[in-house]
Amino acid sequence: VDGYAKGTRFGIRMDEDGLLACGVPGVQLTWMDAKVGDWVVTPRVGKPVEIQALWLNALRIAGARLPEWRAVGERGRASFRARFRNPTGGGLYDVVDVDHHAGTIDPAQRPNQIFAVGGLPFSVLDGPDARAVVDGVERALYTPLGLRSLAADESAYAPHYQGGVRERDGAYHQGTVWPWLLGPFVEAWVRVRGDTLAAKAEARTRFLAPLLACMQTAGLGHLPEIADAEPPHTAR
């Protein structure tokens, strides 16, 4: 935490708002890392939303031992709530301070925002804000095999993962479904419903059953890495 706060390679550093800036042109730092030659498919230089969720979780853990990190974490969390909420979509922006330009935003609707509510030890959001994120992700990104990496109404949306290397890598994080994201999503879905036994039972029936069925078709006992964004969500 101390090293990241002071600054390290690839433009990683804590900003005055308590959030973590990161990235340099031409380098893919986040999990959305597809690159073909010089073409960076999903440039996310600035302050990506899931990196902030990870950073604020780290600050909260560090703050349990050292009070100075607790104060930094509180500042960062306040900045996150003020800066990432998308007033039109009800969810969160994917990146703020794009390319390290203060005040700029990338409003693309992606699943990375789910980590502000689920998938990590501590939620960054709570109450109606957390519920709005989960509901928005379920409405626009959920499929029986996982979450789409980009909403269907976005201009860069790619419904199918097929073609040559350039076409496939161009679709990899531009709509293609990722099963691993269901873990954070389901945890968030249950959290905003109070972590009740009823919510867990409903989630088990609603979200787990399709995955178990897929394990009999895409590869015995296994889930695919990815699937097409559009029905029938062909495993890839």
C-alpha cells in the first residue's frame, strides 16, 4: 500500500482524492488486456472502477492496523461515491480521469462495476446505490453463462467471438460473456438483499442451475472460459 501510494511503474500512484491512478499509453494493466499489434482494444488508462474497489479494500485492511490509512481510505471512499456514480444509468462509470485528464469519464456499461458491491471482502457502496449497480448489471449484462463484458447498446458491442485473431481479440472484452464474473455478481446480488437465507436459496436456483446444466454440454465437469454475448451463448 505504501509503495502504491508513493508511486510505481506504469503511472500507478495515489491521487489527491485518495483514489488510485494507473496506466500509460499502449500498456494494458487491467484484466481487460486484449491488444493486437499496436491496437489497444479496451484502453482504460486513468482510474478504472474495479481497481478503485481493490484499492479501497486494501486501504480498509491496512487501516485496521495503521490509523493513517483509515483516514486515506475514508477520503477515497467519499471520492469514489461522488465521482463514479452515473446519474443517467444508475450504475457506475467504468473509468474516471481518463488518460489522467481530470474530470473526464468513460461511461461504458461494463461488469467491472460489480466489484464495488461483491467479490471483495468489503463493499464500497451500500443501500440504494449498491442496489442500483446490481440491478443495472443484471438488466444489461447478465446471461445464464456469465456477465457480458459490454452492454449490447454500446457502439463497440461484439455479439459473437469468432473469426481471425484480430476479430476474436476485438470481441474478447467487448460483449463476450465471462463465467468467472458470476461469483462477484451473485455475491453482490445476495448482499443487497440482506444476505438472507431466502436470498441465498433464490440465487442458488436462479443462477447456479444454468451453470450446472452447461457443465454437461460444453465440456464434462467444466465451464468454458467465455461464451458468445447473444443466445444461445455458444461456449468458446
